[in-house]
Amino acid sequence: WIKPESLVLKHSPPRGTQRHSIGAGMAEETVADVEMKVVEEETPAEVAEEKVEEKAEEDAVAEDLAKPKEPEKPKELEEDAVADVRAKVPAGSVEFNSADSTMNVLTSNGCQVISSLTGGGFSYLLGGARTTVGLTSGRYMFEVKILELHSRQEPQGAAGRIPMPRHIVKLGLSQGDTSLLMGDNSEGSVSIDSEGFLQHEKTRKKVAKQFRANSVVAFLVNLDAASPNANTISVFCDGVRICAPQAIPDNLLGKPLFPTVTFKAVTMQVNYGPVSMAPLPFKCNMLSDAAQADVQAGPKASEGSCEIVMPVGLPEQGYFDWVDAFLEKNPGYTELSDRKILDWAHRSGIWKAKTPGAFSTDKPDMKFGIPLMDDMSVKKLLLHIAPTVRKSFVVPELKANLTADERKAFLKNFAGPSFKKVAKVVVGEPTADYKAKVQQLMIEEKKEKTLAERKKKAAEAVRARLLEERKKKVASMKQKKEGEEEVAEEKEVAPDEIVDEDVVVELTDEEKALHYRKSAQPDILDQTLSKCFMDFSLPTTEEGFDQVTFEWASQDTAEKVVKDWIFAKKMTQRVENVQPGQWFKDAWTEWARTLAGWKRLQAEWKDPNKKKALLAKKAEAKKKEAEEKGEEAPKEEAPMEINADDLEVSSVENVADIGSGEPLFAEFTYEDWALLSARYELHVLLHSFKKDVEDPDRQSFSEKDLGFYYQKYTKKNWALRSFAVDTMEKFIDLVKDTVRLAPQTAFLEPLQGEETTPSAFVKLAEEHRRERTRRADAGDESAELKFPRTSGIAAAGAAVAPGSLGRLAPQQPLRAPYGAPNGGAMRPAGYAGVVPGAGIGGFKRPAPPTNTPTSYVAKRPTFGGAWKR
């Protein structure tokens, strides 16, 4: 469109000419004249194109009018419910079942309000509850309204992944013997959550709009075979459909389907009927108005006393397999244990990274990187809640149930007549049913392993085929690029690799003879077991149990099995909590002092100057001793010459002086001192162990635990390589006069008495040195010893005061500062000073720190002109 006021054309004459006018001197044209000019300017082609377009539009309209109109589909296929004259369920009987809900679900106002615990780690865990009736036919609905969202600020230091979303509500159906936490990838349920996702087993897809707080959400179940939407579920928000009818999976049909709610960190109002809070576009019966013929009742809470079952068994003897079989036969029992909390967290979507370290089935890895989960607040709160819930529990705490003190402490939580306290002892030879169950589990494990190997090989074959096809394609493209004639090859269509999942496996004779199934993870860690197995015992009624039953063997047989098991563990398990006694501390302190004196004496004897002073000191001591006795002082005589090699070692009374002032150990080398220390250290270690353990059944320990006890007592690390050997037998051959391996038990046994003095071990070391010397003189090259000399860490032959052994020797501290009085760098020990021409600025590389003390104090250096420039 062209505005009339803008259609004013002014004619300007050419430059240099006079302006002229048209008609009565008018300088403007009328709007009508302009419009006529615009029309006149349209080309014939444009006019023809407009006519063609108008003709096409007319033809399309005529075609639409000629077609018959299809009937519109109805917006809602659900029809109004007809009056049902059949008997109804009793009033007030439909509600969420407290006996069929998770431990964190709380109800109030006659189960009209439902919420979950949010204390500690419970804010991350899902809760679930099933109604008291399951649907078998008909069309019914119930409503929920989110009243409150529980939010909390995350504590500092959360390194794990917080499960999202923080608030969730899932409405669905589940079978009576399946998980209450819908959407955990398990079988037996289908649900639609508040985010609009439908989930069945591992299938998850978006099917609905989201619903939020303060909205009335209706969940409709249609099991009416005559309905167009038969065997479907639907969700309505404030009376408006927010998802199309979703088919109930075929594997759920045929069994009663219980309306179920799974939620987290919310409080909801639940309306079972008979009047809805937000009417739907059609009339539909509520769940509380269901006909008795269309429903089936679920489990009921126990009206009498509930049971608290504590299984008692031995590690690695089928304990947890028995617990699993018990829960399978008794689904009404709820498990209270660490492994159950871990499984609960996994089903709630809490991701956990693998934590380095060793864990067991009894005490699994409970670190999630979330402070409120890692502080074990969930377990603490569960122990407070359990006595208030009308449920029966099984408590498979293997270590705790084997200890009398821990059993008594746990039973105090369930004091009173509300719970019957039962201990079930599973010790001895299992029953035939249990053995069959174990063999079935072993067969399933072998099947899974075989199938996994097949799938791996199939995947490798597919990768190899794809790689070969890619190589051929590259070669073909290369030939085409170079202009060569491409050789036509007949393409072979490789079929998809199909893995045969029908696996047939058999157990070997050795596997058939097993009574217990082996698992990759131990039942209890050795470190934990070694600290507590001595306190293991079987339960009795005096501890507070109402009943003690023996599931596998009789009481006498079970007690004998436990006693024999403890004795066998004494022979193989180390004592983690053993501490050096006073006898060892006194002996070790005296040994450290004596050894240091002997080494100093040897060094003085080897030094001619110090040797002369040593002999003079000895003569002065004899003179002083004679004066004290009132005797005449002995005349000064030349020291008596004695050939130490001619002396019988056992006849030497004083190892520090064989008579001529020479010590018996004058010819000791590094290797002799190392073996001397090893002899005495093992001697006092083995004798002290018997004193400190105070167990007549445990007199010593095996080779595998030597390193542990050696470090525990001497604070040094035990290493065979320090003695240039690789087996314990070879080391024992070097000190066979002091210690041996018992032939039957392979335990270390001391060969010297408890009161043997350190001097006696010097004589043993000297005899061994002389024997090696004789063998070496005879040409036996194996007699020569050459031990590696360690630096920084206390050597095997070094004796240091208890509590300071095995640590790195501290480096020499930095010396006084040099440079400006108010600053400057620190001069390290061994610094060589300024040398002209020794590198940039005349500095030498500092020498490495030494362990020899020095009194050198650095001074400020004088720098020349080169330094200034």
C-alpha cells in the first residue's frame, strides 16, 4: 500500500534551465494520476502469474469441498463408569500398607498424609509404599497432592554426586513380591514419575508432562477388558489428561497389581476416595470404592509379637547364602545390615565411586563422597526406628552376632514383649536343601561367566570384521585415486554375530564336594578377624534371647566346630593388638646400649692411637682396683700377646677383653654385626611374644607374620634382601644356632633359653665367622657374605632405641644465612663457596648434605665486578 500523502512528484528541470509548469501552473500531480501510473507500470508477465495463482487456489478449494468429511475422533475414549451393584471393599480398608513399605515412610491422619524421613542421609533415599489391595480387574483411580518439598543445604566437602532430582514422585503398579522402589531397573513394576518419564525395568521414556506441588494428580488404572483403553495406565493433573494411555507390560498382567508410590523428600496427601478432589472429564470409581471381586488383599501387619532374628555363623562357611535363602523363603522379614543400606542407596540412584582399600561382605564400602551418607547416620536412625515398626527383622551382622557383648548391646534396642528375640545358629555341616541351593548358585555363576566370554569373543569378531572392511574400502579408494582399474569383488554379507545364550555347564567333582560357595570378597577382613576371633562364641538364652535354634548341627557339635575353628585360627591368624611388654622393653634398651659400646670398642681397637690409650686406661683401672683392695699396684708390663684364633670361643669369659685387651669381636665386619643383631632381636622377639600373648595355644607364629611382629616390636622393617637371601630357609641357615622352623607347624622357635645373655650371641657370631673363614680358605666361595648396606633407613643390624627405628635419618639443617643482615638465602651444608670460573657468577654446585655434624658457619661472600655487572 502507498500512502497518498507520500505520492507527490516534483519535476526539477535540468541544471541551467528554467523551471516550467503544466496546465494552470500546478507543480504537483493528483493521487489518482499516480495510482493509474502504478497500474500502468505492471508487466503482462506479473498479471498472468497472478491469474494462475488465483486459478490454483480456486481448484484447491473445489477439491476440498468435493471430499467427504471424516468423523472427528473423540478427545477422550474413557467413558463414564456405570453403577456397580457388587459388594464393595470394607470402608477404611484401602490405604497404604505399613507392613509393605520401606522403613523411612511415615503416615498420619489415617494414612491420608504420607511423607519420608529426611534426617541425615535419608534425604537422598527413596521411600516406597504399596496399598493394602491389589487390582485384578476393573477401572479405578487414586489421587495424590504434593503438600511440601523438603529441602536442605548441602554440607561442605561433598565430593560425591548428589542424586537428582532432589524431589521425585513416582506413581505406578507393582506386584506384591517385588521392590517397593519403582524405577530401580528391577522386574515387576511400571511407573510414571513427576518428571513425565515412564519406566519399566531398564526402559525409560518421556510420555507425560511434568506435575509439581499443589496440583492434584490422579493415577488411573484400567484393567477393564471391555474398555478401549484396556490394560493401560494414565495420569491426570487437576482433572486434565497429561499423558496418553500407556500399555501395561505383558509380563505384569495375570497377577494382582498393587497401586504403589515411590517418592523422595516430599510430603503428600493421598485420596483413596470415594470422592475425588479434582473430577476427571468422565466418571471413574475411586480405589476405596472398588468391588471386592476386582481386588486382592495384600499382606497385613502382624497383630502379635514380631520377631528379631539374629543368624550366627562362621566366616567363609555359607553365612550370607543362608541369609539370602531365609529371606527368599520369608519375604515378610526386613533385613537390617550395612549391605542392605548399600543396596538401598544404589536403588535410590546414589552413584558411588570405587574406594581404594579392602572391604568385606559384612562391612562393605560405605563411602559415597556425600557427608550425610558417609557419617552412617542412616544406620543409626534405622536402629532407633526399627523397634517402633510392626515388622519382623533379620540382622545378618556376621562379626557382631559372633560376639556376646555386641549381641547383648543390640538386643537392648528391642527390649519388651513386642519382639520375640530368636538366634539361629548355622554352624556345622549344612542341610541337603542348602547344599542343593549352593550347587545351583555355582551353576548360575558358571553360566554367567561362560556367556560373558561368548559375548566378548563375538564383540571381538565384529570389531575384526569391521576393521577388515575398512581396510578394503581404503585400498579401493586408493586404487580409484591412482586411476587403476578396480577389481570387482563379490561382497560377502557377514551375518550379525548371534550369541547363543543357552549355556549348559556342569560342576566338577571338586565343586560338587564343596559345602560352601566361594566368593571374590571375604566375609570378614583378616585384619578385623585377627582382632576379634578369640571372643567368638555361640548365643545362649542368658544373653536375652527368647529362643536359640540350631539349624544345621546339634548344640554340642556346633560348639565343638567353633572351638576347633578358633584353635585353627590361632595357628594362622596374627594378633593385631599385641603390644611389647616390659620384659622386651628392658631387654631391648640394654641391648641397644651394649651393642653401641661394643661397636665403639672395636673402632678404638682398630685405631692405633686410640688402642694405646685404651691399653693405658686398662692398666690404670687395674692399678686403681689394686689400691682399693689395699694390694700392691702391679708393675707396668708390656701387654700380653694372645692369638685370638687359638682361643676356644666358649672359654672366653669377657667378650670385651680376651686377656690382652682385644675384644672377641675385633674382626667383626658389617655382615657379622648384622647377623649378631638379627640373632638377638629374633631371640627376644620370640620369647617376648609368648609372654605378651599369654595364650598356651599360641607359643609362636609363622614365617608370613614375622614382618608384622618384627615391625610391631622393633619399629624396623624386616627384609630378607638385607641378608642377601631370598627365602626364609636360607636365612635360617645363617642363624641356625639361634632359631629354627618347627617341622610340623612351620612356626619360628627359639633355640636359646630366655635368660641367655647378649655375650653368648657374640660367641655364636664369632664361631660362625671362624667357620666361614675356614671354608673360604678351603676355596668355598659361598662362604663369603656380602650384605647390601642401606642408607637412610636403619639397617638390619642397627640397634636403635624403641620408637625411633626404621625412620629416615634427618638431613643436616641449613646453616646460618648469608647476604644482607635483614635477609638473604640460606647456605646449605656442604656449600663450597665462591670459586672464580666455576659456573655462572662463580658459584659451584652445592655438595649434597652429609650426616656428619659440622661447626662451620657461613660468612657473607665478597663479590667482584663481574657479579655486579
